[in-house]
Amino acid sequence: MSNPLMNTYARLPVTFERGDGATLTDTQGKTYLDALSGIAVCSLGHAHPAISEAICAQSKKLIHTSNLYQIENQQQLADKLIDLSAMERVFFCNSGAEANETALKIARKFGNEQNIANPSVIVMNNSFHGRTMATLSATGNDKVHEGFQPLVSGFIRVDYDDIAAVEHHTQNKDIVAILVEPVQGEGGVHVPQAGYLTALRKICDENNWLLMLDEIQTGLGRTGEWFAFQHENITPDVMTLAKALGNGMPIGACLAKGRATNVLVPGNHGTTFGGNPLACAAGLAVINVLETNQYIPTIAKKGLALVNQFKSTLSDQAGIVDIRGRGYMIGIQLDRPCAQLVGLALEKGLLINVTRGDTVRLLPPFVMSTEQTEQLIHELSELIHDFLNQ
Ligand SMILES: Cc1ncc(COP(=O)(O)O)c(C=O)c1O
């Protein structure tokens, strides 16, 4: 029988039936240790009782009304996110790409309101911002662009973690914003030098540009702070979130502050599903669990320990280029393509990811136990040794 699904994914030959914390069980009853969290989504692990309970309870009361009416959960979740981030207003949507679309529309309108003919946004080489036309155009990866020309115009590309490259464009009167990931995720887990965001903040202030941070992967504790910008003493003008906000319930958010707060007005932007009572109930439960269980303050230290343990098990191995990360975003870069490791790990009952072709990426759930973490270090190190020595 032909596959009824569009051919957009080269899927692995496994179907998961249920999950529990940091483990997943497939339809054959085999259990796997999940070091990927559904790509930085299930930070609280699978089937978290408090999240499941909140979703069940809300679904029995009300799932959807549309944004034509007041939605209490949405207001409460917005208040929570504002309290945690010091941003001022929130627009809820359903995914990361939609959150970034919102940010890009804010930038465009911010420019149009100043009569800038071609409002342009500085974006980074090696970045990832999504798969819609505007967000794939913002993305700094030729493979993502391939086949989709003409791209949306109005993007200027510079190297990541290169302040001089941004300064080079300060005379360009078309520029209205910078869109940047605080740590590049899909691009291979690149942590910029300390002070990078602060320097970008300064350039934006001096030039009346908006600093727009894509925290879709880094946000909600992944790097050891609620939001990665909190490692530096700044706030952005716009921040986008998605992934971990619903622990698997689809929800995204675009937060704005200062000059960006009131750019969008009724008629400019909208969504049928975005921020519905069910998605926001999940978001509220996620934040509640993160607050009460105090996971986030442990993530920076635990992430550093993981990186150091991988360094001690792997640093003598020929073929390791770099082991790096921030919090629970970890990359192990090899000197050769290693996509094969994903299938080899799966056979061993371990879920990992390879990004940029040569970098093993780990995004473990915050609930991974000490024993499970030791299992991850042991099994993955062994796999990488075997792979590089074969
Ligand atoms: C930094 C970043 N931005 C945007 C996106 C797109 O999010 P979504 O797949 O929910 O549209 C991703 C997804 O991987 C991401 O990592």
C-alpha cells in the first residue's frame, strides 16, 4: 500500500505507544531512553501527571471558543509569561514558525510606520527559524531554501557571534530589526561568546532597531534560565516561544515590549486556534510545574556536568571536534558525517538527534534521573567510540 502521508520526513522505523518521564515504549514493548524530548518539547518528560490532568480537566470544560471572545486561561498565561520575562504583551499562536511570523510582521510594520521603503531584518548564517515562507527565508541554511525561490525579501545575512559583521550594516537605513537565536540549535548547538546579546542590544538601541530573540528552543528553562537572554543583563524588544511551552500541546507565543508592544492592532494579525483554552491550560500547568519543582536552577549545573562527563569519556577519542552546550542543549561535533548514529542509537534503545550532519544533539528532559543520565553517558560514549573506530 502506498504511504498516505506526504513525503516530508525520512522517518525511523519505530512507533511509540506510550511514554513515562524520560522513557518511551514502542508497539513491540521495547523501552527507549529519550535524550531528545521530542526536539526540546517535552522538557517535563512524557505523560507528566500534572500536565495530563490539566489537559483532561480543561477538555471536559471547554476546548475552543476563538479569539473573538475573552479567554481567561490566555490572560493568565500571558500574565505569567510577562512576570517571568519582563516583557509587556503576548500574542499566542500554535507553533514556533507562527511565533516568528508574528515577530517578522511586527518588524515590517514597525518599519512601514517610519516610512522605510524596504524594511529589512538582520538574520544569522546557520540559523533556523521555521518552515513557512517568511521564516524559511529568515533561516540561514541553503538546504531549507532549496526549491522555494523566490524567497521573501528583506533579510540581510551575517555570521553568528560576529558583532563586527552587524556593525558593518549600521549605515543601512532599511534595517529595522535583528532576529537571532541566543544559542543556535538546529545549526549545531552554537553558544555565542559572553556579552554577544548585550552587544546586539546596544547596537539595536543606538540604531532604533528591534532586538528579536528566537527563544523557541532555548526558552522555558532549557539553558538554565527561564529565558536564555537572562544569562545577560538585557531584555529583548520581541521574544518568540513555542516547543516546551505546552510540553507537547501545540502552542507558540510572541512577546513584545517597549516600541514593539503596540505595533500590531486589530485587523493586522490573528489566528483561529492560537491560545485556545486547552493549549493555555497546558501552558499554565507547565509553568506551574517548572516553578514548584525548581528544575530550572539545576539545569545549568547539570548540563555543564554532562558536557564535562562526555569530555572525559570522549576527549581522547580521535574524530571528536568539539563537545559544547548550555544547560540541557548539548552538541558533540565529529569530524565526519554521523547521521547513521541516530539509527544505531535507536537499536540500543536510545533517542538522539544529529544536526548539521556531523553534530550529535542532545536535548534531554529535565526529569531525566541520575541513573538514566549515567546510562545516556555510558551508552552514547560507547556508540561514538565504536562509530569512530570502525
Ligand atoms: C530556534 C527555532 N525557531 C523556530 C523553530 C520552528 O518551530 P516550529 O517547528 O514549531 O514551527 C524551531 C524548530 O526547530 C527552532 O528550533
